[in-house]
Amino acid sequence: KIFYSKVLYTKNPNYNGGALYFNNFSKVIVSNCLISNNQFSSGVSGGGINSSNSTPIVSFNKIINNLCAGIWAGFNATTQFIISNNIISGNNGIGINCGGITASSVINNTITNNSGGGIQCNNAVIKNNIIDGNGSLSTSTGWGCGIFGASGAIVKIYNNKITNNSNPNGGGGVWCLNCDTMLITN
């Protein structure tokens, strides 16, 4: 458990990267922390929080101005995130990548001005978020939008405010690329 902490100006050259890195943990809670200006020096993983085969609960944090993603679950990992009530902003990469094969929940967050896009997900419930101004600097093929659903994804999007997101390659607000199911309501 990590509560009321500041994790600032770290640099991790390891491929797994991240100011906070969790691997094979079933009970991880990160709450009421400031995770800012951290750098992952190679690849595309998380500069803020990186997780593999874990089930973290990330709530009430400010995850801002990190190099690479704010939160990264990786592709095809069995990571299940519960991400709620955070401010995820200004990261030089995607705000949240919950690309794991297990369903994640992204609820009540403010996700703004992340250069690689707002959220990339495979299986997720995305509810009551503000997703604004993401992707304006992205040159990636898909992530530069507000919400990007990857191939085979099952994504349920409820009651979000999705505005001013852009991708030079298409799909500014929500982009479903060969998704299995995408439900968007309200």
C-alpha cells in the first residue's frame, strides 16, 4: 500500500520502467499520491505507474507530467486495474493503457492533455470520466485519440465527457480498431 506519497523525478532505464512498478502482486493500492516528472528512458511503458500480472487499485492520485504513459498495464498482460478519481494529465505518452486481457475499470477520472492519447484498452468499463485535449502531439497510429479500443476489445463507455481529442491518423474521440464489442451510452 502506498498512501500520501510523492514520487518525483525518477528515471528508470529498465524495460519494465515506471516510477512505481508492480509485477505479480495481487493486492496493490496507490492512493492520494503525487506521481510527477518521472522518466522511462526506452520503449513505451509507463513513466508513472507500470504493472504486469497484478491487480492494482489506483485512486485519488495526481499522475502528471511523466515521460511515457501515466499508467501502463501493457499488452496481453493479466493486469486488472481499478483506476478511479485520479487526475492524469500532461504525460508525454498515453494517459492510461489498460491493455490487459482482464477487464479493468476506469471511473471518475480527469484525463487531459496527454500527448499519446487518453485511454487505450482491450477490456474495460470506462465510466464518468472527463477525457479532454489528448493526442494533439501524437504521431502514433491509434492511441492519439480520447479512447482507443484495440483488436478484439470489449469496451463499455458510459457517461463520459469526451472532447477536443485528436489523432493525425484518424479517430479523434473514440476509435474502435477491429474491436469485438464497443458500447457507448450517454
